[in-house]
Amino acid sequence: MSVVGYLKFPLWTLWRYLTDFRLALRNTRLVLTAFQRTIYLGYRAIPVLKHNETRWSERGRGRYIWKIAQKYWARWILERIEAGVDVEGLDRVDWSRPHIVVSNHQSTLDILLIVATVPFGRFVAKKEILAYPAVGGAARHGGQIIIDRKAHEQAMAAIRTGLEAWSDSNLIFFAEGTRTRTGELNRFKKGAFAMAKEFDLPIVPVAVSGTYDALPKGSLLRLVRQPRFRLEVAEEIRPQPGEDVPALCDRTRDVIAGMIREGEPAHRHAYVRSPSFQPGS
């Protein structure tokens, strides 16, 4: 890493304190609180997962870590940052059946919204997550699918193995591959749609709005006060006979883009807390 790379974070942090000291101080406290919560829950859950590794199936371990993360991590953090959350369309999907869940990716906050909302799921995560304290261990032992984005064949094989071991899981993809830097919806990668075709699984399009405005890619100290978010779930999209992967990808992206267009004005001007989501409950 260059000298500029090493200096970028401390200089950006200093800039945030100089331009808005109170907000930067508040966000520093929130970040440290969230980090402490993550470490605490991770190191409490990992021994349980290891102890039951041979007794619990991959499905059992995955559902355990999901409920812990949902109730005591994602919803807890959203409550601490005083987030307003509007959830629509959750009842359009039969979550007891397996799906490929495809979402856009505006911000780090998207993960919190999806974990807090989707009844049960598992992520396809890049291998770099294994280096994160507590999170890496929880992902490794908790039924999440870890892939190397630079090794396509390994990634696809890992996903196939994961689906075979937990056949009724809701497999979650951020189809853009990384967070948007501009707030615009980027091109989708094809992996999720290839899996949907190969295993004949329906796709659940999910659109997240408001998280980019609240916390774009960059410093966590940019988090705005009392952010407003919207998550909408569309009806299932099933691969059609003769439909190739690029066409299925484009069809799903069009649905998500439409939901984002409808949701962007709403999250700025109105806040309705869905009865299906209660932070801290």
C-alpha cells in the first residue's frame, strides 16, 4: 500500500472532526458500540457453533447464527442509530421454501437491513471476511458460503456444495458484487442467476433505498442522524424455459431498478415502521 493509502483514513477522520465535530464524535461512539457488540456476540456464538459442529447440521448452525444476528445484532444496531425502517412486500414470498435472494448494494447498512428483515438466510461472502474478528469465525462455522471472487470455478463449486448441504436456504447475493460509489445501480454479476438456473430456484428481488444517502462508501463517521431506510421485496421471479442467464439477470435488475425509483422519494419524505419489523424485539 502506498503512503497515500496509509494516510487516507486518518486524514479523512480528521476532516470529519474539523467539519462537524459533534456528528463525528457521535458516530465514533456508535461505531465503537457496534464493534463491541459484534465482537461480544461473535465470541459468544462461535464456541456454541464449534461445540455442536458434529451434532448440528449446516442448516441448524446457519439458522442459529441467523437468529442471533437478527435479534441481537442487526435490529439492535438499527435501533441504536435511530433508523426509521419501512419494509414492504415481505408477505409476497413463502420464506419456508428455498430462494436466491438478489439485492442491490448501496451501503454497509444494507447487511443490517437484510439480516433484520429476512426470516432466515445465508450470505455468499468474499473470503476476506474471514480476517474480521469474530465475524469471520461466525461465518465460517455458521453455515455461510465463503468464496474467492478471483477464482470463479472455486466460487461456483462452493455455492453448489452449500446448496446441497442446506437445500431449503434463502441464499443472499449482492449482485453488483460491491457497494456502489455513486448511488447508481451498477451492472449485475451473473453468479446468482446461474445458480437459479442450475438448481431451478426462484429469485426474490430486493431493493434497498436510503442507505447510500445515510452512509455512502467511505468513512463510517459520515452516518447521518436519524436515517430513513426502505426495503421492498418483489414477487418471485422464476427462470423461464429457454431463458438464458444474461436475460434472467437483466429481468431481475429491471425489477430492482423499478423498486428503487419508487422508493427513493418515499424514504426521504415519509417514515412508516412496518409491523413485520420491530428494532430491538
